[in-house]
Amino acid sequence: MLPSQFSAIFVSLLLTNVVVKAWLAWRQLDHVASHRAEVPPVFREQIGIAAHHKAADYTSTLVRFGLLGILFDAALLLAFTVGGGIQTLHDLIAPLFDSRLLQGALLIAAVMMLQSLLETPLDLYRTFNIEARFGFNKMTLKLYFSDMLKQMLLGAALGLPLLFAVLWLMDGMGDNWWLYVWLVWVTFAMFLQFIYPSFIAPIFNKFEPLQDEETKSRIEALLQRCGFSASGLFVMDGSKRSTHGNAYFTGFGKTKRIVFFDTLLQRLSPGEMDAVLAHELGHFKRRHVLQRIVATFAVSLAFLWGLAQLMQTEWFYAGLGVSTQTTATALLLFFMVMPVFTFILHPLTSAWSRKHEYEADAYAAAHTDAKDLVSALVKLYQDNAKTLTPDPVYATFYESHPPAPMRIAHLQRIGGSK
């Protein structure tokens, strides 16, 4: 393949992605606006018209803002690739160091930092304008930049050693380097899973053991019924950043812990809390977490093998605006442009995720009252201003959770059949 041919394919596919994303966004905007006037019948007893309007307006605002993000991301990718950005940065960094390993690591770090800095104004606008306008943001500028600094330092402390190891393996392990890199990546990813609950998450939030003895006893009884063990029940101070609520599991083996946002505990009744927790337990008991980990590792192995084939071809580099063929430029180019070529698979991953959500809901309905999960979900939809009327095509393409009407109908079906 000629470099010009590959460049044309890449640019054409990127523009196609932009057009499809814009089309999906406009579908979502039109569908939400056309259903803004009335609350769907199934939700009318729980959600008032004002809350429905807020959800519609919040969704529409995010989608419009997302359109700007789509154009920005595409322009930035073009600037880094066919626009010569990566090559320019390489030409600036390479003369400063003799070591190819150091040159490559600094090039990748520079691209990532520059990309992050350029995206910061958009993130600031979303946090301090959109989220604040709809009453969700609780973060201060001081906390925002403190989080950013912590993320950069943590990324350097954990990411740079991994990056040096990957580049060293790519240079020194011959044609099968991709297998060695994959093994290192799998080891690193599993290591992060083990250390995240106890060492990484507390850098950003406070985690305190659940104090309410009645709630604690009830949850422990549910865990026992479900045959699940955890290292502890914790409450996280999510309210210092946002009013959005959530609950999640984290860690593996003896490091597994259950975390509740403080905002969630304030909002849900005991039965509703049990139902939400049972849903999360369902993901573990149905092995969804394990399935996703295995799938992620399998896909990463395939991608690394693909990179090993592409980095031997001149058209891959030249077609993406890079004249210097190194392991670092190959790694950068591959993982920057890969989403352009895999975008079409998004509906498949979304469908798989929605299937898992239905299965977790069924597990929760089998171990708690399905009505409690329904009422909890309605509260969460309302509190998070989640639209009740998404466009079906948009939801099929993007949504990792079933649309609200379908999810509630599914729970009412399985709850009524018990």
C-alpha cells in the first residue's frame, strides 16, 4: 500500500466517524426535544414535569457540548498525525538525548501531556459551567487542579516505568516482542486492580467504614445470602465533587471492598440500597467482571500483534505524517488512530454491556424485591438528570445500560413472575 492511499483511508474514515457521531447526536437532540413536554406514563407517579424538563435540558446540553468535543478530537488527531505534530515533537526531543529509549518515552509523555492540556479548557467548561448550571458540581477550582496534579504525578510514577519497559521490550525482544509486552501489561493491570482500593483511590477521596450498624448488619446478611465476601464496607465522600450518586465494587480477592457514595446513602431507603447492592453483586456472581477482564486482555493481545505487523511497513508511518520510524512513533500512532478503525464496533460492545445489566438486574430481583430496584433506579434517574426518552438508535450505539423504560419494564416483568 502507498502512504498516500493509507492516508486517504484514514482521513476518510475519520470524517465518516465524525459524520456518524454528529448524525447520532442530532437524532438524540431531536428525540429528547420531541418528548420533553410529557413524562412517560410509567414514570408519571414518581417523576414530576420539572424534573423531566431538567433531564431533557441537561441531556441536550451535554449532547451539544459533545458535538464540539467530536470536532475538537478529530482536529487534534489530524494535527498530531497527518498534520505532522508527532514528527515535529520528535524532531525537537531527539537532539536533546542520545538514548533512543529516553527519546521515545519523552515523546510519548509529551504528546499525552499536550493532549491533556489542550483538552483541559473543555473539561473546565463542562465541570464549572454545565455541571454547575444544573446543580451537580461541588468541586472547587483548587480541588480540580489538585486532582489534576495528583493524576499527573501518579501517572508518572506508575506509567513511566511501564512505558520504559514496553519500549525496551519492543526494541530488544525480536519478532515476538508483542507477546512479552502483553505479559507485562497483564501483570501491570492486575497489579493495579489489587493496589487501587487501598493505595490509589484514597489519594483522591476519603473512605470511611460504614458506621450505621443497622445498615451494616442488613448488608452483611445480604452478602451472606449471596455467598459473597468483602474486606469491608466503605462510604466515599463523593459529595465534595458532585451530587451524582453511585455504588461500586473494587479490588480482587482479599482486597475486594464495597463502596457507597455518601450522596447515595442519603437518598435511598434500606430496601432500595439492598437492591442496588444486589445488582452490583450480580455482576460478580454472573462473572461479568471476569468476562470483561478476559476480553480486554484478549483484545489487547490482538492489537499488539497487529502493531507488530504494521510497524514493519513504511506506509503506516508515512501515511500518518511521520517520517521517523521508531518503536515510540509506532506505538503512539497505533493507539491514537485505533479508535477510528474500531468505532464501528461500538454497538457490539454496548449491546454486550446492556446484556450484563439485564442479567445483574435479574440477579437483584431474585435476591431482593424488584420493586425496590425499580424505585431506586427512578430516584437515580431523577437525581442524575438521566433522560427517560433517549433516541433508540443513539441508545443502541452508545448506551452501556438499557434505556430507562426498557429496563423498568424488564424488572416489572421478572418481579411480577416471582
